[in-house]
Amino acid sequence: MNKTISINLGGSVFNIEEDAFFTLRTYLENIKANFTGDPAGEEIMQDIEVRIAELFNERMNERKNVVVRTDVDEVVSIMGQPEDYKVDADDNAKNKSYSSNTRHKQRRLYRDEEDKVLSGVCAGLSHYFRIDPIVVRLLVVLIFFISGGTAILGYILFWALVPKAETTAEKLQMRGETVDINNITRMVNDEAKASAERINKFGQKTAQQVRYATSNATSGIGRALSILFGFIIMMIGFGLLIGLLSMLIVSDFNFFGFGENGFDTLNNLVFSNDGTLWMLATGVVLAMGAPAVALIYLGIKLITASAKKIKGLGLSLLSLFIIGVVLCLYGGIKTGKQFSCDAEITTSALIDSAIGDTLFVSVLPDTIFSRSSNRNNDFGDLTKITESSIYYGEPLNLHFEPTNDDSYKVQVRKSSQGRSNDEARGLCKNISYDYFIKNDSATFASFFTTPSTDKFRAQHIEVIIYVPVGKYIALGSNIRQISWAGDEGEVLRMDEHGAETEHYIEHSLDEETDSSSTIIETKTVNFDDGELTVKKEVKRKKRD
């Protein structure tokens, strides 16, 4: 049975066996003797004790909570013997001792606030990857512009979750240097010299007085601001997370207009089931989810003022965010190339001017989508895929334009996009759209088709009817399916500015009439055997 002693070492409490305690005490006293008269001796000893405490903690577990002699011996072998370093040696001896005893090992990721521009992120990365910090900063700026600004989330993520190197041991680990007596002593002395130079330059007393005078006055305000900022940051994180979950669960990708089976429809129609849509969806989840978790975690830390850290969380979330951005960029560029070129094919049909002053326009009954108006349907509702064809009720639009010619003209424009001009033009040629012109009637289909092998590449049909100024368009059945210009049974009159209803014709006639007379216009619209007829009668009545 061995006697144990409770000690406080480097801010941590340990239970240590008696013989191990005396060995450790003798070791520390011998080290301290080497720094007698050294102004930085106190700080060096504190850093050495903190490092020894870290090494002891690494050896503790659920089954072992007492420091034994073998633990002390292992720590001594790592830290080095006290006689290995003497402060009274000259500078050359110091340099020689350091260069011969320094061993590089695996680096740890920290932020270096001693070489910071904003938060020491780039300086920390430069130590980790052993490259110049200027190179890292230039790369960060370049990535920021390439990503369209989204890379700032990765920077914030790194800032929030990667700790800064505060202790001497952490600064040595950041540089991949062995944490032993020699390196701790060298680091503390270097920092002491640098600090002395800064203090001499700006004035030690002035800096301390300002710091002490303002610390008490601002501590309460600082804590309140910390809680406020923590709450705001946490709410932003929750907002990102809720938005992401809503997009994936609640909407079921309905923002694309593809209804309940929107993901599958979009995957078949645009991406040909090649995995790109899954890549984009995964990238969005990672690129939004990782910063959301990081912001929530940072907000909680600011609110609670907790110093506890989740080991590896920052680097893991940063890695997930970078992967998400890369997936989004790759998938977005790959998809964007499919729509990079445009093509258009136009066909025209001239209607004999002998038909009169009215063109009767109607739309064939919808046998595919069975809808009353395209304004009430999403794009997915107006898209149907079969083994041989794809049917589109949208995008399809009919409108009217004025012309100074004597004849009506129907123009159909087919447009599409593709990876190249040839591909886009080939997709245009594959669009099939039906319309019929007979005498004074023009009838149009409410949808167009493409082969099922032609994926959606923004195919579009635009029907333009050029109407001579002063003539009329009579709107027939189903007109609202492809045009918002008027309602079924309505008659439009074309002037220089566009088509107007008869209501506006009456108004303009009234303005041109002498105040002593009144224009009375009657209009009768009849449907006879499916044909639309319009009868108009205009009379002038003299006022009494």
C-alpha cells in the first residue's frame, strides 16, 4: 500500500504517490535552480508545469487516477534533464543546444494571434502546412472570389472552432516542435524580448494604466455584448439549420415546381439520373449544415462563457464545409455547361388580307394536362414524361403585336439551350408544336413535345400574332391556357401601342365626339356550331 499526496500542478489537481512526488519535486527544483536571476524564470516554470500537467492528464483514464513513479520518469524523458540547459551559457551555446536538440513532430492546428491580420486563421494554417502566411492569405482571398463569397463561412467556421495558441506548449505544438525544457525556455525568452521591445516603444506604464482603468468599467458591458452577440449568432445558426431542414423535408423540393415527386422528376428531366443532383443536394446540405452547427456552437459558448472545447469539432466542420462547397461548385459548373449556349428557330405564316378585319383565335382542348389555365399550375404540373415523348404545357406563351402591314401574320419561335450552339439548335429542331390556320381562324395547341431522349434545356415556344393597326382579334375557347391578353369571348382592337378591349374603344370614341352628341356602341358575341361570331353596331345620338 503506497501513500498518495494531492498536488496542484499547472492549474490541475493530481493524486500522486509519495515517492513519485519527491522525484517530481526534486526535478522541478533542479530546473528552477537553472533560472535563478532570470527575469523570465517564473514564466518559464509556469509553462513547464503546465506541460507536465498535460502529459500527466494524457496518462490518466477511468481505471487510473494516480500518478506513479513510472509516469514521472516518462515525463522527465520527454521534457529533458535540468542540466541539459543552463541559462549562463553564451548565445552561441544556446543556439547550438537548440539546433541539436530540437525535434519536429506532427503539428497541431491552432490560430496564431501573434501574427494575425483578423484572427490568426491564415497564420495558423501557414504553420500547419509549413508555408508562408502571405501565400495562405492570397489563397484565401482567391477562394473567396471564386466561391462568390461563400468561403467567408469557412473562415468564420475556422475562427469559431479552432482554438488560438495561448500557452507556450500550444505555440510549440503549432510549429511542430518538441515541448521540452529547452524549447519552452527559448520560446519564453524570445517572447519576453519581443514584449520588452513593444513595451519600450509604446510605454509600459501607459498601456497597463489604460488596460486596468478600462477593464473594470467595460467588463459588465463586454459580458452583456458577448451574450447579445452569442444570441444573434446562435439564431443565425438555427435559421440556417431550419431553412435547410425545411427545404429537404417540408418542401420536398417543391420550390422547383415539381410537386410531391419533385426530386425524381427533376432528376429525370434535367440531370438524366447521372448523380449530379445528388451531388448538388449533398453539397448544399454540407455547405449550409456545417456553418449552422458551428454558429450554434459559437453562440452557446459566448452566452455561457464556457472554456470547454470539443476536440476535433472545428477541423471536422471545416472539412465538411469545404467538401460541400467543392461539390456545389463542381455540380453547378457541370450543370451550367448544359445551358451555356442558345439557339432559336422562327417560322412564319402570312394570312390573306381578304379575310376581313377580324381574326378568330382559339386554343385546342387540353387532352394531356386537363387544366383550365397555366397561371394556376406549377412547371412540374405542366410537364409529363412518357417513354417516347416529354409534354410541356409551359413555357408556352401567345401574345399580340401591332403591324402596319395589311395582313395578319403568325410567327412561332422555338428556342432552346445546350452545351454548344449545334446542340441547342438540334434541340430546337426536335420541338414539335401544332397550330392550324384556316381562312379567318387560327387555332393553337396548348402544349408542345420533345423526344424523351432530349432532356430539359429551357425549351420554349413563343407565338406572336402580328395584327394590322385598326383590326381586331376575337378570342375563342381555352385562350387562357396560353395567353393572358384577354378572356374567352373577348374582342381586342389593335392600335399603335398594343391590343385594347372594346371598353377602351368606347372611351376613346367618346373623347373624340362633340359634347352635343353621344356614341352608343352595341356588341354581340355568338357561338354557333363552335364558331365565334361578333356583331358590332355603332350609333350616334344627338343630345337635346
